[in-house]
Amino acid sequence: MRFIGTKEDGRVVVLGVPLDVTTSFRPGTRFAPSEVRRISFDAIESYSPYLDADIEECDVGDLGDLELPFGNVTGALDIIEREVSRLLERGKRVVCFGGEHLLSLAAVKAHLDVYPDIVVLHVDAHTDLRDEYLGERLSHATVLRRIVDLGADFCQVGVRSGTREEFAFASDRALFFHPFSLPDAGRLSEVLGGRPVYLSLDVDVLDPSCCPGVGTPEPGGVMYSELVGFLAGLSGLNLVGADVVELCPLVDSTGNSAVVGASLLREVILLLCAP
Ligand code: MN
Ligand code: MN
């Protein structure tokens, strides 16, 4: 079932963001949007039994992939921010599909203009809270720190890799910090109440045994069924935007990671389709 790519516009729109410039280990996230689109044409149902919802019954559009300049980080981030802002001004809910995690900085910046009290729900194996990485302040390893610099509140779950300082920063500054595993969604809704939430899902939160096709694999992660159950629990939150990032499909020669990424994208799209 072709679950994205059939319609160009909708209330919820998927935007491919093949940003792939600061990846420190295995590059190739730029190929995720096209690979997932291909997979969605024939390998994935549009119906999610987890959410009892069907993309075919929702108003979902696919805007294709942004064209980004290679080697120009700030230029690429500007293009992403402008496009997401333009879509939010038209009343859309946007799912950015990466691409590397740094794209979230531009997407969150655009959302902050519309939702000044937005909370970023960061789901990742990595803390991404370094102040700089190899001398660079703009990196997939610093993205959440730059988002904090913008003034956004954040919750962080599933993390199991980072520096001691990053873990201390997270436990000090996060509204809710839940390392190593995924919390019961009820605890998150207690913390978040009705505040607008931006979900940033780095697929490397999954264990590499079920999703090896990522830029920076990290052992000790959650299983797919845990993640999809966690996502279903978010349906009670006021989700206003999301991204799915860091899938690096071509390093997994079985092709299974692209199927995992496409399946997660379906769940995230459906979460944003909720009224
Ligand atoms: Mn990340
Ligand atoms: Mn990560």
C-alpha cells in the first residue's frame, strides 16, 4: 500500500529533509526519504492496528524532498526553517523525515514562532546535548543543546549514550528525564498537560538488532514493539509537529531498517492526524 506520495497536499504533510552534512560515523541518512517512499509503495499497510487508524482515511500530503546545498549547514537549516514556517502559516501539521538529527533545530525554531510554549519530546539513544562537537556548534550531536538555547523546554527518554556532563545537564534541565527505557505515557501527560508537543524521534533509540541501519548505532536499546506501544500512548498529548531522523537505510543490506523506518513514519503521521 502506497501510504505516502499519493497526494501533494493535506492537513498533515510529510516533508523529506535529506540533510546529511555533520554525521560523525556512517553517512547516508540523505537516502532515507527516497528509500522509505519506495518501501511505502509496496511493503507497508496504510492501516495501523496499533492506533486503529488508516492514512487513507486521513488528509495527508507528501511534499517530496527539499533540495539542500551540500556542505552549507546554515544555508540548509535556513531552507528547512523557511519551508516549515511557510507550512505552519498555512495551518499545516508537519512531519519532517530525515536526514540527520540537526534538521530538528530548524523545524523546532519554526514551530516556536507559532507555539512559544512548545515542549520537545526527544526520543533517542544519544543525549545530543554537547555544547560543541569537534569544534562545531551545529552538529547532530549538539542539536538538543541548540534547541535548549532557543528557549524550548524538553523531555528526554530512551537515552543511553553521552558524556557525564550531558547526563547531568539532562537530569537538571529536562522537564522529564527517563534514560535507558521508555516511560509509561501516563507519566508524560502528567508532566506535559495540554502543552503543545514536538516529537523528535531518532530511530537509533531502537536496539541495533532490530534497526541496524542508522548513522550511529548504540547497543542496549528498546525493541520495536516497545517503541510502537510508547508512541500509541502519546495519542492523548497535544502533538503539533514531529520528525523522524537518522535512518541510514543503505548500511543495512537486508533492507529491514527501511521497513522499520517506514512503519515508524506511518505511526507518527497518524499521531499528527488526530484532531
Ligand atoms: Mn539524535
Ligand atoms: Mn541518536
